[in-house]
Amino acid sequence: MGQTARVSAIVWTAAVSLAAWLWLLLCQGFFWRTDVRLPPQGDPGRWPDVCVVVPARDEAAVLPLGLPSLLAQDYPGRAEVFLVDDGSTDGTGELARDLAARHGGLPLTVASPGEPPAGWTGKLWAVRHGIALARARDPEYLLLTDADIAHEPDSLRLLVAAARTGGFDLVSQMARLRVESLWERLVVPAFVYFFAQLYPFRRIGRKGSRTAAAAGGCVLLRADAAERARVPDAIRHAVIDDVALARAVKGSGGHIWLGLADRVDSVRPYPRLHDLWRMVSRSAYAQLRHNPLLLLGTVAGLALVYLVPPAAVLAGAAGGDAAAVLAGAAAWLVMTATYVPMLRYYRQPLWPAPLLPFTAFLYLLMTVDSAVQHYRGRGAAWKGRTYARPDAVTDEG
């Protein structure tokens, strides 16, 4: 009797997991599709002025791969680049000036804002300084991008054309992250997959939808929309600044769009699991608003959706329960099928697809570790700075 009840519980739990996957497949904005690319573009006739703001802290290793691509933009209108050296100790500012002298292209201004005051994250303080410099040029658009992002020569032109054609106040592309090492193959495509599951791209671009997100490496923003949303002052606490930025713009009545990039790439390497672990854990608990109940719900949800299917298959096979094997295998198959488009987008082999439960378990551990670090008083650490106060690491403005 106890054995029957236990096996029945396994079948029931696997069935719930399968139902969850069917709901995700059909009702979560088709998050698994990777065809949300840059909207249609038309010739705007008059190309507006654009200022590019690049916050950079200790980026000498990646700057030679990113900055020259910005300076080489083939843009029909007036454009200028402002690189804000956020207290670097590796010669980032000097290297940027040297790259501009060697490569030419768009005008470059290198500035430093000094250490951020209390209540500001360093990156947003640097962005604020860059936007202040840019406003002296009275641009219609601001391109917020990172030092580790490489743009194809027509990237800025396509972004502006898409924004003008679609009437968007914010157009953001999620740069294609580097995927070369074994750990990058296992973890990086899943990072984008999970992000799209939380923030389905189709819903972000829909007027009236409350879903809002952006990808901080490539954000084209109307200058008047930034002023209306009080960006970046309204989100000065944010570590997850891209989501906070999108929420602020959309909350102030702006029309936003986010999709996957074809011609914008991140050149930052994450060769070891430790590197990827730090990237995720630094802000995972902030994403949950430092709420223990949300943490428990997230852990339970990850376990139910990602870990139960393979567990049901193994337990059902060991106990001779065909129903458990069938329900678990069906949920695992749906999970695997939804991950395949993302692997294809990243031009990867398909062997990591059935291993998604293992990858999800890693993300579960990273999230728990993020909470542990928070309660140890270490807060979110990045680039030599630690934001330990709870109100300094929220993703709300």
C-alpha cells in the first residue's frame, strides 16, 4: 500500500510537471521561439543625431574588440561616442584614446565621473555622467552599450531605422554571447533561454502588456523618453539595470521592444564555471527582490519544472511504473524541444538540449548561493565594488 501511494505520488508530480510544460509551451508568449529579431526598418528621410554612451570599468582586455566597432559605425547622420571610464585601474581610458587615434571613425570623448555617491551603482553613475555630456549635443537618441559589445558597421543605422519606423522609444537587442568553452556551451544559451522564459520578447513589444525588459549591452533610447522616465536617476539603485530601465520607460508611457541580435555580439569570455557562476549569482537574489518567500517559490518551481521529469523517469524505471516513465519522459521531451531553437540560434550542437535539467540545477544552486552571499552581508559584487545594502541592489527604480 505504501509503495503504491509513493509511486502514485511520483506519477501525480510528473503529471503536474508535464502540465506546466504544456502551459509554458503554449501560453508563455512562445518564449522558446527565436524569430523575434530587429523590427522592419524604413529610411527615415532625416537621420537623427545619436550619442553613444559606453560605461567602462577595467575593460582593457575586451575594449580592442568592442570600441573600434563603435567608432566604425556607418551612420548617415551625426553620431558621437562618449566612453565613461568608471574608476578603472587597468588603463581603460588611455587605451580608448589610443584606439580612437589608431582607428579613427566617429568622434570619441573619454571622461571620468569619479566614485559614485551613496545610493548609486557604479555603472549607472557612469551612465548618468555620459548622458549629461551627451545632452550638450542635444541628440534625439542615445545608444547605451557596453565595452564588451561588438557591433557590425550597420548596427546603429538599423537600430535607428527600426525605432523610427516602429515608433519605439526604446529598442534593445540581446547581444549574442560568446559560446566556445564547454561550460559556455552548457550555461550561456540556457541563460538567454531562462531570460526569455521570464520576459517573453513578444509580450515586451506589445502595447498594453506589463512585461518590460531590455538587454543592457545594446539599448537605443529616445532622449526625451529618458527624461520623461527620469533615467537613470529613477533607477540609480539597480544592479539589474537593463530590466529597471525598460520598466521605467514603459511605466512612463514609452513603447519598447526587445529581441535577439544578429549583428551585435558580446566578446567577453566566460571560460570557467566559476566565471559564469559569478555572473549569475551576483544579481540572482536581487532579481527576487531579496524576498525569502520568492526564493523558496523559485527553488520549488525550478525543481518541479526541470528536475521532476528526469527524476520521474529514473524512479519509474526503477519501480516498474510505466505511467511515471511516460509522464516524466513526455515532460522531458517538451523541455528538450523548447530548448532546441536557442541552441540553433547559438549555432551549437544539440547534445546540451536533453541536459537542460542539469543546467537548471546549476542555476538553482547559483540562485541559492546568491541569497547566501546576501545574508552573509557580502551583497552583489562586481568589478571590485560590493553593494551590500538591500535598497542598493533592487531592480526597482
